[in-house]
Amino acid sequence: MNRIDLSPLYRSSVGFDRLASLLDSSLRGEQSTGGYPPYDIEVLDENKYAVTIAVAGFDRHELDIQVEKGVLTIRGRKENTEQERKFLHQGIAYRAFERKFNLADHIEVVSADINNGLLTINLKQEIPEAMKPRTIEIGTSENPAEKVLEHKNKAEEAA
């Protein structure tokens, strides 16, 4: 089993406690799924992504997409058909599958479309205003930072 030593990361980072478990589960998960079905992860824009999965032979109602606790799960289960078919060669895999993708914070599923046997799930990262970088004013003993911010807020309200 592959093990990754993340102790150097923990010396200079705060709040990445689940990183080791994510890496371990990703390494284990990739081996168990066997690479089926194939997929692409694409960067469309600075905060937009797309996951495209080859789902040839599956219909919309045979696919299930869920997001729970930061994990995007795509499942496919082919319905049993009453019609018995005789193949000379069967190369198209209709077997059931489950693919999981760990989503970063503030990643939301925007839409999902199926076209020409490809399921595309569009994702967008929307960082809340409170999480965006901001400048912190440094005050002095004569002019504390609280007064600087208070004065700045009044000026912005007046404008």
C-alpha cells in the first residue's frame, strides 16, 4: 500500500487535517474502480470546471448524480431488458459503476448534461465575500485602527 508522509505540510499549515485521509482514499479508490468508466476533468475558466464521463449505452434515468459532504458521486446502473440478445462480439461495457470525486471547499454543481454518450457535470467555485482577501489597516496609539475603519465606512456610505 502506498503511504505518503505529510508531516512537513503539517508543520506550516493549519486546517488540512483531512488531507491525509483524502489522499489515502483516492489511492485506494482508483485501484478498486479499475478505471471504468473513463473520465476527464477540465478547467474551463478561473473558477469553472467540468467533469466528463463516458457513459455510452446509459440513458438519463439509469444515471444518478449526488453531492454529499463535499463528495460528488456518479452512479450508473443499466436496467435489465427483457429482450435476450445474441452477440458475436460484445465490447461495450454495460456494467454498473460508481465514481466519486472529492470537491474543494465552495465548489458547487451547476448543471449536468448528457450528449453523444458523454455525461458532463459543470462545477463552479463561488468563494463567499467573507472568505475573499481583504486588507487590514494598522493603527497607531494616536489613531487606532478601529477609528480608521469607522471613518472609512462612513466615507463609503456617504459616497
